[in-house]
Amino acid sequence: MDTPPAPHDNMVMGEVTDYLDTLIDPARSTLERLRQRTLALVPEAEEGTSYGMAALRYRGRPLISVVSTRAGYSVFPFSSAVVALVVATGPHFDSTKGGIRFTEREMIPDSSFDALVTARQAEIDAAQAE
């Protein structure tokens, strides 16, 4: 009988770790690295879902979701304004209004990923301060 994996850091097992458990490498390790990066930036983030995707949530709102697709990966900060900000300031990205696509060969730079997370966090903080 398999033993379930131990919870990561201070997080309770949840939707994101459950989703990661369904993946194989390199997708699992890539998404786990980005999950850890998000938690380093926003330690208060919690696992949950948003728009049917496993997501890290902050202050009750969706913060970021990174999913594996047939063509690579997509990252969703749940804000078209945040996507537009990062797309305008970063290297060329294959993007939609709601997210940015990347692959193992053309990985999203850490600085751009961090900008997505911190800009979304700031957006949530600002909305809740109103």
C-alpha cells in the first residue's frame, strides 16, 4: 500500500498538491518549483480552486494557477491587467487576455513569474483595502 506524500512546508494537502500528484515529470517538478516560488513570495497563500483549476489563493481570492497542457504550460494570475503588465515589461510571451503560455524549452523567466505573483497580490490587497 502506497503512503500518501507528506504535506509540503506548512500547507495542508489540497487541490494544488493533489493536481501535482496526477502529473509526471517534467511537468510535476516544473509546477512544484513554481508552487514553491509562489509560497516564498506569498507565504499566506492557501490551496484551493478557481475557475475549475487548482490554484493558490490569497485572502480568499485566487492568486495564481499554473497548469500543464498538451503544448506546455499556462499560468493564470486571474487578472487581465496583471497579464498585460507583465507581457508589456517582459520578454515576448505567447499570451491570452487571461494568461501566459510557456514550454520547457522556453520557460517563463523567474522575474516574470514573480512579477505575476506580486502584482496579483498587490491587486488583491488594494481591492480589500477599499
